[in-house]
Amino acid sequence: MKSITIKGSERESVGKVATKALRNAGAVPCVLYGGNQPVHFSADERAFKTLVYTPNAHTVVIELGEGKSFNAVLQDIQVHPVSDKILHIDFFQLFDDKEITMEVPVKITGVSPGVLLGGDLRLNTRRLKVKALPKNLPDNVEANISELQMGNKLYVTKLVSDKYKLLHPDNTVVCQVRISRAAMKAAQEAAKAAKAPAKGKKK
């Protein structure tokens, strides 16, 4: 999985006054969990744009100076309901020998025969929750639709991998090819034509 580097500085004071001052200065207060103790730090709000405002999934390298560096994933984010300004971010520290759970986007691959015949492809699940060691976290989960005929569904059981686990029920539908109105109308007209007697045919 691709990684983004966030450069910040540790926070000595974590009270409301100090937090408000950070936000007024254009910084985002953050907390890193998962280690022996939480690490409080802050970073410029602009540093999080490529992490937060994207559909892609990333791991994060948090650099806090003096040789302190942590591998992590975004765990939770608080955004102002009106201005959309980032108010606070929680991260979870990664360890090479410990599995981590996170959501990654679904990537459609292949060409569906059902779509070529006029069906509509619907992506039911845009992100899937995976569990894996950090080195095995995928950038995305590929959903191959090459065998999907019109009316077929692709279940999560078809996307299994030996590198990660998908944490969804077996009946979870990832995508499906629905019969479009145009295709349905064409099928109905074809059925009527097949039943109708040929013109000029003698009894």
C-alpha cells in the first residue's frame, strides 16, 4: 500500500486553550494510539489533503523530528459540520508483526458480457474492510466482472486472497449487472415477435 509522510511536532500541552490556539494557527491536533502510550502531536492542515480528500487508501509515516518516526493508519477524523475544516485526527500505530483492519476501495476490472448486451453495472460496495499485516495491505480490492452476465451478482466470496482477509458476510454483493430498461424492452419486443404468426403464412 502507498504511504504518505506527515511531518509534525509533539504537543506538550493538550488542553482546550492550547488546542484552540493550534487550530487558529492552521494546525490540526492529532493523537497516535496503539503504542505503549498515546502520542499527541500536531501538523499543518495542508499536510493532510492527500490523505483525507481522496478515495484512495494510504498508510502514513508520521515524522516528529529528532529521529522519531511512526508507521500508522488513519483511524478517525473530526470535521467541522459547516466549514469542513479538519478539527482532530486519530491515528493507529502499525507494527510489522501485527494485523491491522482498514477499509480499501474496490477497483472494477475486466469487461462484463452483460454490460456489452446493454445491462447496467451497479457498484453496491465501494469500499471493503480488510485485515492483514501492514506489508500485505492492498491499495484496492480488484473485482473482476468478466464473467458477469445480465442479471448476475458478484459476491465478496469471489474476491478472496491469501494475503488478507475480507471482513464481510459471504452474501455481501460487491457489484451486479442489472437489466436496463432498454434491454428489458428489447427482450419483451423480441418475445412478442416470436409469438406473433408470420405474415402471409397459410393455415
